[in-house]
Amino acid sequence: MFRSVRLPTIVTWLLAGLFTLTQVAYAGSSNLTAPMPLVQAKIQFLERWDVDHLNNILQVQAPQNFGITTTYTPARNAVNLYRVTYSSVIPEMGNKPTLASGLLAIPEGQSTSFSMISYQHGTVYGRQEVPSFPDNSPETQLMIAQFAGQGYVLIGADYFGLGTSTEPEGYMVKASHQQATYDMLLASREILKQKNISTNKLFLAGWSQGGFVSMSFLQKLEIVGEHVNGTATASAPLDLNTLVSGALYHPQPNAASWLNSIFILSAFSFENYYTTPGLARSVIAEPYYSMSKAAYERKDYKGVIPTDLHVLLRADMFDPLSFKRSVFGNLLSKTEAYKWLFHSPVRNYYGEQDEAVPVVDARIAEKYAEQNGNSWVIAISTGPTDHRGTFARAVPQWKLWFDTLSR
């Protein structure tokens, strides 16, 4: 989906690379009173981005990558970037231990206290097009430049199966997304503590898939009693069943050709994480099963994966009753991130010409909140923007809002 802007740099180990994090526990189990293992993490120093480089991202690279010109707040400080590798568990697999990775971006300057933003990234087509490989991720570059370059500590989990993780990808697997982001937050806080840095405010932000993850993460944090000062999303598919059903039965005139990836990634991820053998074969038409599996695993394959869903998918996917009764349809119906009475402010930004997430889907959390007497969630239009343009236009609005909440 995105092209690389700069080649990855050679990394160096910092502080012998290993931190044993104490007094940090998992919250993946519903039994919060049970004994819980300690999180362990290590950090790698990646590089230092100076103000000139950050402003080049804002003024030159972002318009090129996202196809829209908008005004960002110029960077005022350099940023030091670190890759965090940390221990976690996979809830869907009986809390199987695993290792995950993410980015920690620390502003350079005299202060030792900052507001923190946890950024949840969008769908990627390469395992290393993620926050902890920032040279490969233009969306992460924009977040670093706009927020870390303005004095925010920025963190971002890579999700299970991406970054340095050796797991299969857990695309839109809700509990795993919640666990990866939560443990990344705990690990980052302990690393910052080792550096005598504190964070006094917490914000969440995410684009596209990352919007779903951000809202899921907010639910997790509210369950464990963690206060979040504000959550912002852009083009967030908060109900995967609604999004998929719309693509099958009521496609938009401008529907994105790459919506095929949503079916492929979710079918194979659900099969792996929910232990449902044969699930992907029940979704993907047999002639395209092998190449779709290779695409999910990020392996080379011969042939072209159809963008026409009527060709790519099995015929019974287009029978609403059969689809609803299927294992895939049942799992999709549970993949939502908005049926929750949030008690902290949420802003869902959407584009009126978004080719991936229709306006009605993007506003679903606001409508649900209104129906339940909850005024914390509002949806905000970024105008006639497409999927990428919505993110680019939303980011500076996130910045202004977070600045207000930080005061």
C-alpha cells in the first residue's frame, strides 16, 4: 500500500539491550486476581531524527505519500527512536507466551515529563511496514514528525505477526490487538522510568485498522481502570461485519480494489487465532486459495489475486443467510469495537469520499453512543477526502485537540 521513503538504518544496542521490567503484569486474563508473569523487554536505538528531517516529512513527504496538502504544526525538537521488543501473551491461544515489537519515540530536550500518545497503525502489506521500522512506514513517520517533534512521547505496537514477531498475523483479532497494545504501553512506561522520564497524560490514536485497534484498546484500558485523556481515529472500521457485508451486498461506486485484502487477511487470521481449520478455504475460491495464503504469509506467489470479490470468494459468501450462518460470518459479527459506553472523550474522523470505510460505518460509534445516552463519542468529517487523505487531514486536527486536553 505504501512505498518506503528511506532505507532502514543499522541499529545499535543501548544499555546492553535488556531491561527486566519489574512490577509490570499482564491483564489479558479475565481472572485479574491470579498470579501474573512479569513483562520483559529490550530496546534498540534506531536513530535520531533532527528537526529538519521531521519538517521535511511534514512539508514534502506527507503530501507525496497521502496525496493531499494540509498544514501541520512544524517540529520544534529532535526525536530519538527505539525499537522495543517485549513479552506478551496471545489470549485466543490460552495466553500462549510470545514476543512482540513496537516503537518508542522520545522527544529530545530538557523536560523529563511528557504527554504520551499510543498510535495504532493501519493495515500493512509488508511485515516490516510498521512503527518499529519507521523508515518503512510513512504513517508512522507523519505521527513522529507531528507529535514526537512537538514534545509528545509516541509509542506504537506492531501487532502480533508483524515487526519482529514470528507469529502468524492476527489481523483484526480483537483480544490479541488489545493485549499487544496494552503490554507495549506497560513496557514503554518501565523503559521510560529507567530513563527518569514520566508521562502525565495518555492519548490513543489510530488510522483505518488502527482505528479499530485504538477503540478496542480504549475498552481494555477502561476495564482495568486506566484513565485515557482522549482517543482519536480516522477511517476506522469499527464493525468488521458491517464493512464486509457492505462490500459483498452493497458496494460503494468508488469501492477500493484492495478490499480483497480484508477478506484474505481476516480469513486466515481467524483460522489461525480462533483455531478453526478450513475457515479460509470456506471463504476463498479454490483457484485462488494458495496464492491468497501466500499473500497472507507475505511470501512470493505466481499469478494475480482478483480484485473482483465475485471471482475471489466462494459463491455462498454472496448468499446473506448462508454467510450469516457460516463460521466466518459468526466471527465477523463479534469483531466490533464500539458497543461500549465509553467514559472518556472520543473523536472518530471520517472522509466523505473514503473508498474503504463508508460514512455510515465511520459514524457507527457516534450513533450507538447517542442511542444509549452517551455523549462522549462524536464523529467529525474531514470533507471530501479519500482513505489516505482522511488520515492526512485528521492528524493536525488530532494535534490541536490533544494540545487542548494536555493543558
